[in-house]
Amino acid sequence: MIVKKLRDIVGSDWVITDEERMTDYLTDETPIEMRPQPARELVLVKPSDSQQVSAILKLANDERVPVFPRGGGTGLCGGAIPTENGIILALERMKGIRIDRDNLMAIAEAGVTLRELIDRSEEAGLFFPPHPGDESAQVGGLVACNAGGSRAVKYGVMRSYIKGIEAVLPTGEVLSMGGELLKDNTGYDLMHLIIGSEGTLAIVTKATLRLFAPGAASATMVIPYDSRHDAINTVPKILQSSIIPLAIEYMDRGIVELSAENLGLEWPSKAGTAYLMVILEGKSKEEVTSLCRDISQICEKCNGLEAVIGQTKKEQDRVLRIRSNIYLALKRDLVDALDIAVPPASMGKLMDAIDRIAQSFGTTIPMCGHAGDGNLHPTLMKDLLGGCDDRL
């Protein structure tokens, strides 16, 4: 009965009950070893607008049927996996996007991907600061998870750029909050309650996002170290200076070389066993060159080796592609990728603790992460765990 009612709402073509056609919607990017099993009795529904989402949620609420909202399926925690019999609500058809260049805003529906948002912003000569990672992630999911990423050290997370949202409550009411305003002190701040709620309070169907003019010049530095502890202990020194990088990333050598090989690219440095990747931007090439010099001096005092600096777009894009590809390169042999955040000055202690755990099992734990905001990703690999899998 509910399937027929769903077809009445969105049309027969957008209600799918065939399990084979649903396969890609039953999982996300969670490592296989840690991935929950999906339920068996499911229906996949693809609405085209917020009114259809409203009708679906009202129906599900009346019938007491669970709903699992789904964006790009790029999450690593199983949040999009339908673990109970119910409705998978895929928002991929909601692709509307408008760039308001005068007000420096993008108004994007939930199914717009991060890549599409970046491209449309750049076509208008503007810049969307956050870059949470996988560019197939969708706006609805980015808002629902308050996504962060490498640029959080300078620009913050998604919450900082959301000026308005449209969201549908579980009972079907459509709420419109905020808008193309830089200041809005009206009433309770329900919008920021919904941001980061991961679909538990409402389903985000549209977001108004703040854009900026891009920096005139940028550079990407790769600084090698012989010790990953020296590398990670450099980060607080950079943050304590007057320089605010666009990003500070940490990577073990083995991880980044595997990612580069996976892409058929070459990592720009052969020195060291660990790396910091520091991205800088400024109003001129001269300003960025001066910032690179200052960062190099800080790193040298912390036992950093000779930095490699990419200033052309091609050079910078190559380094960023390798960094962004790390998870995909590791995915096949990955048991789990942890996501740990501590105050940046405590990252050295965190790394020491992780190394002690690894040593107690006679193995090593590779790491990468957004070092600039104290966020590290210890990665448990099958080939490194040896015979200790059961104990872990």
C-alpha cells in the first residue's frame, strides 16, 4: 500500500523496489569490516522538490515507517545505510543552483554536489571556502554533517558559510530559515540546531551559502621530516605565528606514496618519512613568497628538511589530488579509519599514545589528517595488523 502512495507522490519511475537496482544505495564509504548490514525490506524513493519530500515524510510518519535520507553516500560512519526496513530517500534529483554574484551567495538544492557548487562558483569568479573532501558529496549531506575538511584551519567548517536553509520536519512541515542576509537575530536559532544533526531532526532540502572573492595568489608547500613527531609538533608553532594558512595537512610517507602510485602521479619530495602540506594564499605573488619563506624558517627550527613549493596551478593540483585520493587508495586494505580531534597543541601526545598502542601489538598505525585543526586519522590496515586482528 505504501509503495502505491509513494508512486502517487513522485511517479512510478522514481520509486524502486528491485534490490538489484538499489544496490548502490545500500551502503556508503564506511570500511567493509566496520559497515553495518542493510535491512532487506526497503523501497528507494527519489523526490524532485521539497514538496515531494514533505509528502513522503508525512506519509512515513502516518504509517510509522523509518526514513533514511541519502546524499552522495560519501560518509565513513554508516549514517546513510538503511539498517531497518523502511524508505531510502535519495535527494540526487534536487539539482537546482543559483549564484547571486551581487550578494556573494549560492542557493543550492540538496542534491547539488560539492564539485558542481565549486564549478558554478568559479564560473562566477567566486570561491566557496570549505572543502570537506570527496567532491561527490552533496549539499544536503554537507549541511547535515556540518562537514569540515582541510581548509577548516583558516575558514572554519560548513556552519560558518550557511546563511539559510530549507528543511522538512518528520511530520512534513517545510521550514525556511535565514536567507541572503549577513545578520539575522530573529527568534530562536533553529537553523544551527539542524546543521550537523545528520538527518535526525529534519531533512535539509536547500541551503543558502556564502561565497567569497578568491585570493590572487597561492602556493602549496610540502615539507619533509625524518620524524613524524617533529612534523606534528611543528603545527602549533605555525599556528602561534601571525600566519594563518589555508590548510595544514599531515601525511605519512607510505600513505602518500601509495596514493600517488594509485593515481599514476609522483609525489614531489623523496626526502623524509613524514610530511606537512601547507597551503598559503595572499593578495600577490610577492606576499605568498614571503609567507613561504616564513613557514620554511619555522619548519627548519623544528627539524624540517628542504621544502618543495608548488606555485603553478598544475603543481598545486597534483599535490591536492594525491592528498584527496588517500582514502580511495587505502580503501581496499583498510579495516577502519578513525577520526580523532584534539587541541592542536596536544597532537604530539595523541601521536605518542597511538604509537604506544601500535607497539603493544607489534605493528604500526599509519596516519594522515587535518593537522591545522587537530584532526588526525589513524588508519588500521589489514597487512599491518598481522596476527593481531582478533585482539583489535
